[in-house]
Amino acid sequence: YFKNLKCQKNSSGFLMEVCVDSVESAINAERGGAGRLELCSSLLEGGITPSIGLLQVVKQYVRIPVYTMIRPRGGDFLYSDREVEVMKKDIELVRSHGADGLVLGALTEDGRVDAELCMELLAVSRPLPVTFHRAFDMVHDPMVTLETLVSLGFERVLTSGCDCSALEGLPLIKRLVEQAKGRITIMPGGGITERNLQRILESSGVLEFHCSARSSKDSAMKFRNSCVNMGASLTAPEYGLKVADMSKVRSLNAIAKNTL
């Protein structure tokens, strides 16, 4: 059980990464066959840095590698000096609390990779492997960006092919895989479901994919006050949770096995 903590590529050679923001989701993802977790808080915002408490408890309950999101806030990927201080401190903290890898990214105002900042963040991250997240989908020139990420030393890039979902971005994902020639892993993510996974895997030739495989779960609260919201006007439902669904993870796993 404890023997091999390396990222387990399945016997058929693929790896499913599930993004999770709770201990329950982490456990469900592992049980369903995920090979790696991307741990964050607030998936509603696309994922931000999780608390150390969440990381520590998840590490107690799962054996697969846990890659931790380093993103100080939602929104764009142009960071102030203060935010960079927070990112560096967060990297040091999650490293010392058992993160197996990191997920981060930063851009310049004109839509290029902030190579200088990424180099600093990668230096703080060593020796952990680092994934460049979907900031990639906001860049001006993806082909040029890919070369930058290779030369900086990122292990993989998570991308929806610069489109609203990996299915729509499939043509670009294919081109990126051809261009990468194995120098960096291309991992499609964004709207991947049981309905489209086979097509994405067959057309792109990737061996890793990223999904959330979640379903809604109603709150256990019996007493409810519907007059009050805990966030801004655009909020998640106060009495609904989204949790990684073991059976969804299982069926994605089965589709990938059959396809590859």
C-alpha cells in the first residue's frame, strides 16, 4: 500500500488527475481510480491555494500524489509584488507539509508567460515537480508559450486548448502534443466528462487528463435561512455542495482504459 507513492500510470499507461477541494472528494477520487490529485480550495473560482489543514488531512487519507495549487486569489494571473510574496511563502509551507508537486502559473500584462517570476517560483519549488495551470489558456501565443514552459522546466501544462472546454480546444491540444514531442506533458482539462473523454483521448494522443468528476450533493441542514447569502451576489448555493463522485471517476477511468 505504501510502497509506490510515485504517480501511478495505469497498467494501460494513462493517468487521471482529479481536482478536489475537500477531503471527501479526495477519498472518492482515489477510490474511483484517480492517479493524482490537484488539491485546491474554492473550485468555484477555478481553484486557489488550499489551507495547510486541508493538505495535511488529505495526505493522511490518501496514498496517491497530491499536487497543490499555488494561486493567491481568483481572477487573472498578473500578480503584484505582495501576492508574489504570498505565493513563495505558500510554496515553502505546502512543501514542508507533504505536497508531492505544485500547480502554478503567472502571466505578464500582454499575455505572455512571466518567465522571470516563474523562474523564481520554480526555484522555491525545487525539487518538487511543477505543473503550469490553465493560465496557459489566457496566453497570446500558445505555441511560443509552450517552448517557454519547456525551457523553464515545467513538468506539464494543463490546458483546455485555449477554448472554453477541452473538447472545443481539441485541434490546438493536438498541435501542442505534436510540438511537445514528449519534452513536456500536455494534460487536457476543462469540461471533460463521460460523454467526451473517449473523443478527446483518441484525437489528441495524450496519456494524462484532468477532470473534477463532481456531482451535486444537498446540504444536511434541516433549518435553513434563505434570506442570507455568505458571499457576493454571484455565489454558490448556500445549501448545496459539489463533491467528486466515485462512480463518475470510475466510469472515466474505464473509458480511458478502453480507449488507450
